[in-house]
Amino acid sequence: MTLCAVIPVYNHPRVIGALVAQLRAAGLPCVLVDDGSDAVCAAVLDALAGPGVALVRHTANLGKGAAVVSGFRQAAALGHSHALQLDADGQHDLAALPVFIEAMRARPDAVIAGYPVYDHTVPRIRFYCRYLTHIWVWINTLSLRIRDSMCGFRLYPLAPTLALLARTTVGRRMDFDTEILVRLDWAEVPIVNLPVRVHYPEHGISHFRMLQDNVLISAMHLRLCLGMLLRAPRLAWRLLRGSR
């Protein structure tokens, strides 16, 4: 098993250097995906690229999901079996990293999915609105196997993930994180849920587009709900098996 970090980057020039330095100090190679950043951020990423830090560039902004998928493909091309996805804004506490790596070693077939443990900096509207997605995910999997489908700190086994992406269209923007996890669960890829502390920086940058991304997320939930109805007998049988 070999692990690298995959980081989609869209205009986070101030914090990405420190994040890469932490990951490299922990011994992790990095794949940075420049998702159409401006010239300032692009220059920072160019300076970071080198031994242990691969750079993939989108000439236009394609969305977080598209950037993560490009990073996964590059990670696999470099020979890695697993990829740690994390956000570029530095909100996730990397103290969780050794626990995630140990879980990967124990369950190399599983997605190790972070669920956030927030401090006082979390915007309350985000905190409460997440539960709408949680409820839909629990419905669409007929289970509580996924504790949080929106946290951007998770560790994927690349072989089943890329196989799924090769046969299924998954959201390319902010709808990616939830949809990929639900579809991996449908494919019976195990999900291991682990806590990760999350801190929202005082002057952090969010690229969430209130109207467009909410429309995409609503469409994604509808798409998954229809998919769940088609899979309901198998999901119900899986639930019954697990309860025995």
C-alpha cells in the first residue's frame, strides 16, 4: 500500500504552502490539482511543485469533484494504491492523519471517511443545514453507514474508486463528496467513519455558490433517491443480513 494526498486547489495561495509542508513532513507525497486558479495562486503552486509534489493543472475551473478525480487518476498513474483527499483551506486538523493511516492499514479495502468535530468557529447555518444532507444519505443507503458525507477529509482505496468513476457519472462540483460516497456504499465498498477536528479560519475563503451549488446538490439527491429505489431490494437485503 502506498498513500499520497490529493488536494484540489482553487485560489488558496496563502495557506496551501503550509498545508503541503505539513503533509511532506509527515512523509506523504502530494498531488495538487490547480482547478483554474488565478495567476497569483498558480505561481504559488508552480513554486511548490517538485520532488514529492506533483501538479496537475486545469486551464479553467471545472469544479471540486472534477479536480479530485484528476488527482485520483494522477495518484494512480504515480503508482499509489490509496489517496487522502483534503481541502486546500487548512480547516482540517492533520493530527488525525496517523489514525486514518492506521485504519487504512487495517482495512485497505475501505473508505476511511472523516466526520467533523467542530469548534466554536463553525457557522451555525452550515452546522444545521448539513443534517438535511445526512437524512437524505441515510435514506438513499437505507442505513447509517455514512456518518457524514460532506467532510472533505477522507482516504480512498483507488482501485474500486476509479473503477466506479469509469462506469458511473458523478457530480463534478460540490455535489461530488456526497455522491461518490453513496455510490461507493452501493457498490459495497466498506465505509469506516473516524472523527477529525475542523476549524474555520477567520478569513477563510469559501467557493460554495449559494444558488448554483444548492441546485446541483438538490438534483444529486433526486438522482440518488431514484437510484436507491432501483436498488431498494438489494439494499434492504443487505440491511437484513447486517442485522443478523
